[in-house]
Amino acid sequence: MPNLVAYIVLFTFPLVVVILFKRLPLQHALVWSIIAGYLLLPLRAGFDLPGLPPVDKTLIPAGCASLMCLIASRAEPHPFKIVRGQTMFLGLIALLTIGPIITALQNGEQIIIGGTYLPPLRLYDSASMTLGMLVMILPFLLGRRYLGTEERQRILLRVIVFSMLAYSPLILFESRMSPQLNQMIYGFFPHIFEVHVRGDGYRPLVFLNNGLWLAIAVATAFVSSLAMMRLGANGRARTKWMMAALYLFFVLLLCRSLGPLSLSLLAAPLILVLGPRLQLLIAAILAATVLLYPVLRGSGLVPTEYVYQLALSISEERAHSLDFRLENEDLLLEKAEQKPLGGWGSWGRNFVYDDEGRNISTTDGYWIIVIGAYGWIGYLAQFGLLTVPMILLGLARNRLSLGLVSSCLGVVMSINLIDQIPNATVSPIVWLIAGSMMGLYQTAPLRGTATQKAPESAPATDPAPPPKLAYRREFTKPSRRHVSSSNKTTRFENRH
């Protein structure tokens, strides 16, 4: 159980958010609030009131940031003009809110298997699930409203890199000394310690759910640093970002997670070589593949045997782990097909049990968790919000005025989407990026109609220097001859 320090840190974080919004511009404060809360706040701490979402590290950063953004917007309005995609956006939100109602209506029966009792779902439970989902997507809504331009997406990329650079000493400590910071500071270990022993070293996790969550966060920062290196204004800036990228790659190696490392190596050439349109196209294809993955998996179109043999050629241990996951996916997908519309709901009803009531399934991928618990309605709502902005931007890449910042952020988003197939690592950072891409699609001007702006490599906030020649002509002291001529004219006018 969390100790007193965990609760103190959790419930004093709103003060941190207020200070950030007082000291920083709104967009910077928003991104720092969401990312800092995700990386630093303790798991399990908080409280859960009946009928309300849990007050924990998910609600507090996003809720406080939402309140501060609302206050700041009333004092200084931030323009947000929607020109497309509003019907699609509202439709996905509607699916997200009505899905739990259908789930509850389909699961009004109790389940008794051996010694296991699973209670029925009520409409009261559907209200709680809906509120929980709305809290989960708060970073998405904030990103859509306040980070939907290329200049603000540059801020997002920069803060992702800086936050992980600041976080890296904790990762280095746990990689050498074992994952014990959560136990030392917050009084509990959030996962299974044996899973984080790898060979002669350790897989760090710091204050996150487990080592996989930390590894994909470091991979996100590494790919973001490559994007900032390419976007650098000059050689000196690019060199600094390159040094940050090399350091973060070293930290990623210490995370000892093959999946995030492989995704980073695949994303690196996309960031460094391709142009914006091709980057957006590839990101859209990957997002569409993730969205359609349950259909492809259920129809046998995913080459699981080839993937298994490839993993076996790399490591026998990794191959066995992959085979275990694939077998569990088959079991869970078979059960999910029994209630395809609304799923089985919460309380472990989506698991597979033997005759004695023991859970014989393991849920790893986020896609199988969502489709098993909330059915196709919940799956299309959540994965639609995550993937549809990327797909639409890819389809509209030739019509909209989109630059390298947005396309690089799309590649960053893609590696996080792919990771939701084998793992369940969706985080507030992922929702924030997805919301930013949604806001960009809904507000981006058409190509050729955008107002003239600074080059992509230069910071958009740097003011242009004043024209020196015009300044001198305006404030140069008039000559004596001009003054005397003017005075003569005035005296002549006074006489007459």
C-alpha cells in the first residue's frame, strides 16, 4: 500500500500545476503538467468514491490542467476555429459515452464458475465507466484545443525530450541498483520484481506501471529528439539535439525492452530521411493497420507463425513469450466474439476461466483488453480517437498546409500505436499527442491559403527585426533648411 509520502505528493501536485501556469505560457504549462504528473506521481494512491472516477494520478494532473486552461482562456481567449471533421469527432465521443450503457445492458447476469463469483453490471456501473473514460481522454481534449498547430506541436516534442532527459538519472540508478525507487519513496512495488531481472542487470521502471511503460516513454523521447535534430535552426542546434538523441538511445538500451527498441530503430530513418508527405502517408498506413488489427487477427491475416519464427531467430526466451501472448489473444478473442457489440464489462468478466473458476488468460495488448471489456463500440471509440486523426491527415496531406513538425510528431505517434498491439502502454502522453493531431486536422488551412509564416527551421515565436531604413527616415531630425521653410510658410498663413 502507498505510504503517507505518496498521498502528500499526489495531493500537493495541484499546487505544482498552478505554479507552472503562473510561470510558463499556457501551452508549455499544459504539456509539463500532463507529462510530469504521469512520470512522477504514485500509482495506487488516491481514493475512489461511489459513482465517481478515482481521484488518482490520472485525474489530478489532467483535471487541474483543464481548470487552469479554462481560467487562462477566459482571461486571454485562444482562437480555435474548426473547419472540418467536427461530425466525426463528436461521433467518436458519442460512441465513447454510450458504449458503457450498452455494455451494462448486455451484462445484467451474474457469473458463477467454480469458486469465482462475478457480479452483474448495473446502469450505475455504466455511469462510473463513462466518467472514467472521459477522465482518461482529458489530455486528448486539451491537446486538441490548445496544441493543434505546428508551433505548439514543436513545444510538445521539445518538452517530451527535456522531461526524459531530466528523468534519466532515475533510470540510470535503477538500471544499476535494481528497480527500488518506488519502494523507497512511495512504500510499495507496483509490479512483479522477478519480471524486471534481465540477465546480469535490471529493467528499470521508476514510478510507472512496469518496465515496458518506461521503455516506450524513453523510445518516444528518443524519436522526438531525432525530430528536433532535423528541425534544428542551425548546425549548433542540430548538434545539441543529436547529443541528446545519442544519450537517450543509450538510456533506451538500459531499459532492456526489445519491442520499444525495435520500434525506435524503425522510426529513426523515417524521421531523418523522408519528407513530410511521405511521413504522413506511412503514419496513416500504420494507424489504419492498428485500427483494423482485430479484424486481421480474427480472420487469420496476421502472419503470426512468421513473426514467431523471427522472434525465435533472435531469442528463444522472447519467442516463448510471444507464443504465450498469441495463445492468450486467441482465447480472449474467442470469448470477446460471444458479446461483440458491448463486450463483457469490468470486474474481470472478460477473462477466461477454467471449470474451477481460475483465470487461465493473460491480457497484454491494449486492443484485446478494450474489445473484450467494451466490445466493438468501445474499441472503435477509443482506437478511433487514437488513430483516425493520423489517417485523416495522411489522406489530406496534399490538400492541407502541413509541415515537418506535424509529420515527425505523426511518426512519434505511430510507434506508440503499434506498441498497443503487444502491450497496454497507452498513457496521458499518447492521448495528448493524439489530441494535438486531431486539433491540427480540424484547424489546418488548405495548402496555398495559409498566411505567410517563418521557415520551418526557425522558431515561430521569434519576432521579425524592425526595418532599419524606415526607422531612420521616420525619426531623423529635420534639416535647418526644411525647418526655416516651414516657419516661413506658417508666418505667411498667419498674416493672411
